[in-house]
Amino acid sequence: MRAEAAESLIRTFEHTRSSVEHHASQITATSTETVTLLRAARRVLAEPITADRDIPPFPRSTRDGYAVRSADIEDPPAKLKVIGEIKAGPSDQPRRLEPGEAYSIMTGAPVPDGADAVVMIEYTTQQAGIVEIVRTASCGENIVPQGAEAKSGSDLLNRGTLLNQSAIALAASVGKSQLRVFTRPSVAILTTGDEIVGVDQAPGPWQIRNSNSYSLAVQIQQAGGDALVLPIAPDEPRRLRELIEQGFQSDLLIMTGGVSIGRYDLVERVLGELNAEFFFTGAKIQPGRPVVFGRVLRDAGASAFEKARHKYFFGLPGNPVSTMVTFELFARPLLEALAGMRPRPLPFVQSRLKAEIRVKPGLTRFLPAILSGDYADSHVEAVSWQGSGDIAAQSRSNCYIVVPPDRECLSAGQWVTILLH
């Protein structure tokens, strides 16, 4: 790719993120499998889940106390005859409550016919079969009506839902011991560069161990994919092309390194030879400016390359922090779409800045930071770091402070935007 063409595809953060979201919205996952309920955790639902009956299936008491007619206790204190006890679980159908009567009732138990309120036990005293109630109760108080949470046949979980603990519990509550989920997409990871060696090798004086493949593998798993780590690609076009073609046999290819403008940054050149279409070749962010997003087109070359058609790829920067940041900003939404998930916005929140930050304007910056404090008094502080190769600083952080491109100073005490990770 010519230098001027590459420069024209360096976009703002908003534009690059929007581009990825647009392409993610065009993806329709189709491959599914059926798994047991416990194995469905962190998978993506491929079919809607509906209620097999009303939820709750009866008017349910939300407190321990007494089921009463609200009209009987309009002028407290009121004394009512206790005609029985209703507990949660199997029991005989209680008879209808008549004026002047009350049932002792437990949390979760069915409210009997005739009763329209439950008085909490704290406002009652029972002696010799008579309960004295010292406060009023409005109609419906401490009762969840039948079907208030869901009506029989209504949708509870939609296709594309990421199955967390709440969703699994809901599926269990309607008798789903197995769920149909989308197959996890395969994601090939290709780390490039002669300076990279395996984690079990002793690096030379100018070499570093391969950490990017491992951080990406974790992020891929968390986003719903299965990671395939390819051999490290040398700075040599023929072998690099072989490994890229191998990577395109997966559902998505993510490469790290080799996407800058140096003499030995060969990834864009090889992708160009494979008739790749580039949507952007850089983002005006820091860290992570040299990031590439594209796909292999329909007319992509020879038959040996047949399976690579219509495959998306990302070229992420080689510096470890840049790799992690750009995956979250750009690769995650596309991977989640391949996994069948509905689009989700980035998790931005607000907090007060603990100490002043000064930067050069022009780039949207994502600075590793620590969010701390409590719900009423949270604050965030940038982590001291030595740039996008500082994995130790990244490991100490739990969020990123987002600095807009038109700002050069964020003052202590002001509210700032942070991105959770």
C-alpha cells in the first residue's frame, strides 16, 4: 500500500470504532450446538427462552407475616382470628380468607384467596390464636401478583444473549436443562517480528518473549472465541504470507506487530498481495495508533486461498499495552458478533480525577489508571508508566482514563471519562 493511501486511512477514534461496529452489525452467526445448562455459562444463546408458566405461578408473599384483608385493618390496632399457617412449598390449598380472619404466612408462600395484603411480622403480636396488628396495609402490599414477572409463553431471554449467572438461573427456572448456543468462533493469533521468541526460550540481548499471544488468547476467550496461537512469523515475506493464509482458515485473524511504516513492517504489504480491502490503517489514539482493520475480498487470488474469502482481520500494534487496548476498542465487538452476541457499547463511566494530567492534544488517549474509593466517593488516578511496552503498569491498572483529542490538561477534582477493563 502506498504511503499516501495508508495515511488517508488513518482515522479518528470515533470513525474507526464506528467502522468496526458497522461491519459487526452485518455479521449473522449461524453455526449452533446444544450444551448442558452448566456448560452454557459465558456462551451466547441461539434460541429464545420462553416462560413455561406464569412467573410467579401464584400471588407470592414477599415477607414473613400475616395475610389479611386490607379493609380489616384500616383502623389499627386490629385483632384478627388466625385460621392457619401457609408456608412455601407443597401444602393443602388454604380456604378463602373471610372478614375478621388472617393467615400466618411465610416469605415465598402463596397468598390465599380473599387476602389482598401481607403485614410484616414486626407490626404484629399473636396470642391464643388472635393476632393484633398495629398498622395499616394497602391493597397489594408485600404481594407479587401471579404473572407479574412474566406471563406463560412470553420471551424471557432473546437470541444473542450472553449467558451469565442470572440468565442461567432464569433458564433453569423454566426447566431448560439444555440450551442451544452459537458455536464459538475460532480466532487465529499471529505474532510477528524477528525480535520475538517463545516464552520457554532464552531471549537474546535484543529479543523479548512473546506475551501478546497470551494476552490476546485470554481476551479472545473472554469475548466468546477459541484462540489458535500460530507460530511466530519472521520478518520475511514468504513465511509471513504462509502463516497469514493459515490464519485465514479460522473465522478471524488477529496479528500483532509489523503494521507500522518501518522497513520490516511487512503485514500490510502481504495483505495487499492477497487483495485485502482495508477499512482503516491507523487510528488517532494513544496507545495503539498503528492499527489495521480489513477483510479479504471475494476475488482473493488462487484456489489455495479459497477459504480465506470474506474473512476479517486486524493488525494490532506490537507493544503489549497497545495490543490489549486496541483489542478491546476494535477487535472485541467484531468477535462478539461472530460469536452471535448482540452489539454492546463500550463500558464508559465517570469518576473524579485524583491528580492532574497533562498531554499533547491531537489524539484520543487511553491511559492505564486505577479506579478506587466507594460508591459515594470514587476517584481515579493514572498509573505511572513508561509507555505502551510497560506490561507491569498495565497489570496494576483496572481502567483507562479517556482524554479527548482537544484537551491537554485534565485538572485534579474534575469529572473524567473512564473505560473499564
